[in-house]
Amino acid sequence: MAVIRRLALLALGVVWVLPAAAARPVSEPPPHRCPAGTRPMRIAELFFGRAIGGPHPGTVGRAAWDRFAADTLSRAFPKGYTVRDARGVWRDPASGRTVREATKDVLVALPDQPGALASVRWAMSVYRRRFRQHAVGLLVTRGCGAF
């Protein structure tokens, strides 16, 4: 009987605690605690598809990519970035068909601070306009790094 009474009291306590926990505002997670010699960073990974749609279909060729990298990526990320060749697969929302295309995967380490992603958004918008893209993929994570 004592066990049942304790369980009942415990259940009442849980019921009282849950509404208080649910009422707390959701906020961004606290910054990472980084190992010695590293600092918190945001890691942005961008996926630039190279197929050009619209009335003049084609591909973003090497020369066009190199110009974009020189005039946009180097300006957006003056401290550096990494470019890898990849193969992208996505579903076209208009036609529903699966599209496979050559892709440039760009990795950038940025300070973990407000406004750090403004340069990322700018580079994405330049690429979308210049090469008539529906979208540029973006993943953002937090981590620790040193250079």
C-alpha cells in the first residue's frame, strides 16, 4: 500500500512539473564547449547544382563556375572555403521527377555569432540569379575548429 501511495504522489508531481516545463520558451542551444585550442564555429555546407533550367537549359561549366568562385565565393568567404565535386539528386517540385546533376559542394567555417550567415545567403542568391536555379541546398551545424 505504501508503494502505491508513493507512486500516486510521484505521478502527481510529474503532472505538476510537466506544465511548467512546457511553458518555458524554446531557445537556441547554448554554445559548444570546445576543447583547448579550438573555438565555437558554424559550419555551412552549400550544394550548388550545375544543371541550368529554364528556356536555355545547359550546365554551369568549369569556366562559369571558376568565375563565380572568384567573384562571389572569394568575396563572401575571404578567409577561405573548400569546394568538392559531387553528384546531387533531388525531386523537382514542379514536375515530380527525380533529377540527377553534377554539384559543387562548398564547405565554409564561420564564427559562431549572429549575422555570420549573411555572406552565405548572399552567395546563394547570386548563384540562383546568375544560373537560374530553383534553390541552393544549405546545411548549417555547430562545431569546434582551429586554423
